[in-house]
Amino acid sequence: MTKSLVIVESPAKAKTIKKFLGKNYIVKASVGHIIDLPKSKLGIDIEKDFQPEYITIRGKGPVLKEIKAEAKKAKKVYLATDPDREGEAISWHLSNALKINDDVPCRIEFNEITKNAIKNAIKKPRVINKNIVDAQQARRVLDRLVGYKISPLLWRKMRKGLSAGRVQSVATKIIKDREEEIKKFIPEEYWSLILKLQNNNKESFEAKFNKDHLGNKDIKSKEEMNHIITRIENKLLTVTDVKKSTKKRNPNLPFTTSTLQQEASNKLGFSTKKTMAVAQQLYEGIDLEKEGTAGLITYIRTDSTRISEEAKKNTQQYILDNLGEKYYNTSPKTGNKKKQEVQDAHEAIRPTDVMRTPEKIKPSLSRDQYRLYKLIWERFVASQMTPAIYDTLAIELNIEDVIFRATGSRMKFEGFLKIYTHATASEEVNLPLLKEGEEVSIQEMVPNQHFTQPPARYTEASLVKVMEELGIGRPSTYSPTISTILSRGYVEKDGKHLIPTELGGIVTEILEEFFTDIVDINFTAGFEKRLDDVEEGTEDWKKLIKNFYEHFEKMLIKAEENMEEIDLVEESDEVCDKCNAKMLIKHGRYGKFLACSNYPECTVTKPILHKIGVKCPQCEDGEIVERKSKKGRTFYGCSEFPRCRFVSWGKPINEKCPNCDSLLTHKINKKSEKITCTNKECKYTRDVQS
């Protein structure tokens, strides 16, 4: 017994840690949970105070056997699973399986996989924190009760394969509620007025309407607009106020799990699932040229923005050596102090070594790894830098008591923007140096009609943001929750936007009627707070579950008695190509599809094609139909695919190009809508008239 055994969760992590610890340590991976609730049954003894019935996960027997064999030979066992509730629970299950006494300090934790962090952790083992384990058990038991009690009910009343979950159902409801807001939205007309002006020195600039002579800040109709234009036309504006000042733009705090997922979505186009997968690779270790395997970032499931003193000092040194003293912020912005105290064991997501710049290690990284590491590195370094400073100028102009304003800004000092290339640039606007009392003339008036827009559909990024704001779920649950509601077919993607499916809407409405608390945002957020109390040791987890279940059981009985059966099958106008029986519209995992009514004798199924009323220009036999790419982006193709392979990202319209007689398509982007020709050699394009 000369060697110690260190147990981690992933083989990649094991490989990195083994390099740091050397020959006196054996490092083994549990490959996630080894012990869990059984999949085939509830696995919770409700009569015995909600006692979980844990088993060895199918397929994990050989892994556990190997770990037990190594533990018997080891002089000491260290449990080095992730520093969160799931990690603590895995260590607890392992300690029970290996018969390690509760009072033995065997648990080590670290926020980054570096030599110093691992060596320091080995020196400070602690006993397993049962409060953290109990918080994980409470969540696991609650989610199992909700899922395994409601799902069979949905199977009996609707169809097999449906499921409900405490967090996934609330997330679906948030998306469904937004869709209903959009449908109910009534646009309201409003107008904007921009004046193109010129001073006596022939310098041009623009000013925007601020308020009319009655103090109204909104122009609500064409009549009101015409009244203002009539009042001010052919007259001079007088400068009534000129304000010069400086404005600071502060850097953002370093990343938490939520903000990383949001920024990676907005700036890199990553899904939450992809962000976490790539971040996990960076955390567990990358094989670097000349260095070998190294963990590049700190632990990736955190809602803390705390930074260790050592990391601060290293970043200070980097900024001073590479950028200069004026770029280092001696008192950078910090996060919520109360939140920091709760999450003090964690840090923000940051590079483990700030001297490892993105460009320096780029040859060792994949494209996605490089882009995400660059985002994390830049955000972290920028958080310790000085603000960007802008000179600003605000001018107020009066014409017949109608007020217009012009604002301009110019960067005086770039500050953190020197590093953070992903920051959205502030547009610089130069204004002439005007004086109070000076008169300027109108060169052109530009009135524009607008209509208020409905709230935007959620994207993965904005859904994560609202879940965090509402207290729904925790850093480790955002990505799995979104993946679940997409895979269940309750939500689908239209480009980046999340849209509830008909099935998702029906299931949510049933839950709203019979299981109010399950889809209640305040209840779910409140339960997260009570799980935090369990972790802090101020609430007993079994009492928490018992209080919930007493109420939940009544809802189950009522739903069983009163929920009507819902037939999700509809008849269609189509007949089966094989047996001429009626085709039925059914709901599947990936949405609606056609299936033969003569099932199981006939097993023919077909996708439902969404025709847009345009003939295929390539084969002329098929019709153009709307389709979805693997990433959820809408495109258009021929109904005769694969015989005809016509595809278009733009939506074809029933109109031929006036130049070459090819098909025209309607293309929409963030800034404009255009009609363009499908013939690549033809440059015909025109704006869509609103």
C-alpha cells in the first residue's frame, strides 16, 4: 500500500490530474454517477420517509469493481469529483460503496485543474458535506416524484412518451406565455422625425425630435406629424443648450455559467449545449505544444463572480507588462457581496493562467475551443481593466417651442476595449462645436412611420437570462433543461428562436389546470431557495419533500379523476400510397407526421409537407415546401426530394425575375427585407415595400 487513489469523474480529467500527481498516485474515473435511482421504477419509498432506493447504474458494475480493487490496495483514497452538489453526491455514493467512514477526511476539491490547485487540495482533504449531499438528494427525489408520477398520467390520458418535469415544464410555460403575448399584441402607430441641419459654417449634422410645443414626447399619427412639420418648416432652429461631458463605459464582470452561455450564443452562435461541451474540454485539459496536458479554465458551473487573489495579481502583472499602468483598474467592479458569500467556494469562469494568451495556444486548440477560450480570456482580463472614456456633446435646439436634440460622442481613451474585441462598439458621432443662441437651418426633414413591435421570441441566450433572473434552476441545469424541452418536442427552433409546439402547448395547459405549482414560477424559484437552505443546514430535506408531497398527492388524485382523455390523432385528406387507407396526423418526438390508419398491418409513415403555393422551378413536377435544417434553420426545397434537389434559404415567391425570368425569393435579415433573384449570375434585387 504505497500509492494513494484519486477518484475523479471523467477520463480526460483523470489524464490531466495524473500528470500533476506523479507515480505515487493512481487516478481513476467514475465516468459520472455510479450509483443512482433505478430507471425502471419510482425508486423512492414514500412510506419510509421518502427513502431513496439507490442501485449501481446498469453498465457501471465493472467500473465500480475496478475502483474497489484499487481502493483495497491504496494507502489513502481521495474523492476529487466536481465542486458542486452533483459532485458531492457522487463522492458520497463512492464513499459508501468503498466503506469509507463518515468522519474520514477523504474529499478534496478544486476550481481549476492546475498543478498548484491539485497539490494544495491533496494537502487539505475534508469530510463529505452531508448538507450539500442532502440538497442534491432533495432535488433528485423531488424531480423523480414529479416526473414519475405525472408522466404515466399523461401517457394514459394522451399518449406514450410524454413527460413533465419541475424545471422543464416551467421553461416550456415561459416560452408558451411569450408566444401568447405575441399573438395578442396589437401594434400601435408612432412617428419619428429627424432633421438634417447645417450651421453657418456649412457643417452638417442631424437632430431628433424630443417634444412638441405642448410637451408631448410622442408623435402618434400622420396628422400630428404634419402639424409639427407645418409649424417648423422654412424656419431656423436656435441652439438653447450645449452640454459637454465625459462618459465612462465599464467592463463587464467575468463570466458565470449563465453569462457565458448568453455571450457565446450572441457572439459565437453557440447553443447552450455546445458552449458547455466545449467549456468542459477546456476545463478538463487540453494537450498543449511544449507544455503537455493542462486545464485552461476554472470550473464552469458557477454563479459566482469572485476572483482569487492570486489570479488578480497575475492579471495585474499581465496588464502592467503588456498594456501599461493606465490600463490597470486598481478598484474593479465586483458582484453582489451577499451572493459571493454564499458561493465563496466557487470562482468566476476565468483562464487558469492569464499568461496563456489565446494566440499563444491557438495551434493546440480546435476552432471552437479557440473561439470560446478567447471569449473567456478577453472577458476576464477586461474585467480588471480601466473603463473606456468618451467625450460627449449634447445639444438642445428650439424651433417654435418644438424641441430637438443632437448627441455626439468620441472615444477619448479605449480602456478595456483594447482587449475585449467582442464588445459591441459604440458608434462615434461628431457634432460641430455650436454655441448657445446660434441659429441653424433645416436642409431636410425626414419623417418616418413606425409601429410598436411585439416582444421578441426567446432564444437560448435570452431564456437562460430570464431563468437566472427568476431563480428557475441553477447553473448546471440551464443547458440540460433546454435540451430536454427540444428533444421532447415541446419546443422547436426557428433559426435561433424558441417556439412552443402544439404538443408543448397542450401539455402545458393540462399542467396549468391540474398541477398549478409545478408550472408556477414563484413556487419553482422558492423551492430553489429552500434547496439552498438545505445546503446551508437550516432546513431538513425530508420535511421539505414531505410538505411538498402532501399537496402534490391531492393534485394527482384530482387529475386522475377529472382529466379527460385527449386524442392527439387527427384524420388527414391523404391516403396511404401502399394500402389506400386514410392517413392520420400524429404527434411524434420531432413534431407532427402522417401515419397509415391501417397500423400495425401497414407501417407507412410520411412527413407533413408545408407547401407555400409555389411550383418548383427546377423540375416543375414538385411544389416548394418549407423544411428545417438540423440546426433548426428554415429553408425551402422541392417536395420531390431526393429526386429533385432544389433548395433555397430565401422564401420563393410566385414572381419571375424581370431581368432573366428566374425565380425570385423573399429574404429577411436584421436590417432589411429584399426580393432577390435565385440566378447567381443575375444581380437583380429590390427592397420590400412596407
